[in-house]
Amino acid sequence: MSPEREFPFVFTPPMKKQLSPRVLKMLHDALRRFPELEGRKITVGCTAAHLGSALVPLNSRAAKLTIRLKVRRLTYNTIGHEFTHLLQGLSKSHSGRGKLKHDRRIPGGEKQCDIWTLARSSLFCDDAPTYLKLPRAVRGNWPLYARAVRRLCIAALEKRKSYRLYMRWLESRIKDLTRKPVIMRKDNGQLSLPV
């Protein structure tokens, strides 16, 4: 059975050469956290220049959803980040199919994309976000801080409803995390991800 029939993905010829069971599983696992993309075909290509990129649709009538991923260093965070970019584009589209409700729209921007991705699921906490401003101690010890940063991202989205500077608030709270001692859990703070 071909991957195109099994999953809602269309793979570019270069990506087909790099495709592995691990990549297919990661794409499928991540897509399950994005019900807004259900029933849509997503073209998946590869890139060597960045961790990933997304071609954001300008309108949903002609929306060809495309992401490009660096397979070698692929993380759930990168896949989730690129799927979130697709949602950013769909939320700006002018057609009903795939359009998000006003209160569920994700504003454009890389930091916003990082925040919404981390808040969406703990699956996307396997790697530190790229654009969110993180202190060196948090970025360097991401597994110890991932849960706390995710909780702050969720709180920031709630705060956004009444506070315009929610991203500044979030980054200052993340900075505050380094001022408190990190409490090690029994499992040494490692995140458990589905295998």
C-alpha cells in the first residue's frame, strides 16, 4: 500500500527518496493533533536550508497545502510548527472550507506559531522552539523546562484574550523559570513521547 493512500500526504519525488517509517509515523502522529487539517491533502517536500518551511495558502479555494522538512533532524516540534503555519494561512482565507472560527484564529508570525504549537500538544515539546526568546539555560536544558514552558504558553493564550502584550508577558515568565531551582522528577525530567 502506498503512503499516499494510507495518509493524506502527497510526497515530492525528492522526499520519496528520503521517506522512512519514522518520518511517516511522525507525520501521522502530528496530523492527529490538527483536526482542522482533516480531509485535506498536504504536499510534503524536503529542504536542506532550514529545519522546515510551509507555503501558506492565500485563499482556501486554491489552497495547496505544502510543507518542507529537513528529514535528518526532524522533530515533532518542527512538524507541528509547519502545520501551525498552514492553519495561520487557512485562518486568513476567505472561503468556508477549512476556515477557522474567529476565536480559534492563529495570528501570523513565527513567535505566535511557536506558542500555538507548544500549547496544542505535549507531543511538540520534543525540541525547543526556534523563534520564542528563551534564556540559554532553558534552551540548553529543554527537557527540564519543556513542561513548564508549555504550561506558560497555554496561560499566554488565555492571557491574550485580555492583554495585548501576551508574548512579552510569556517571555518574561519563561525568563523567570531560570531564577527558580529546577526540581528533578523521578524520571530525570525526560519527556515521554509515544514511540
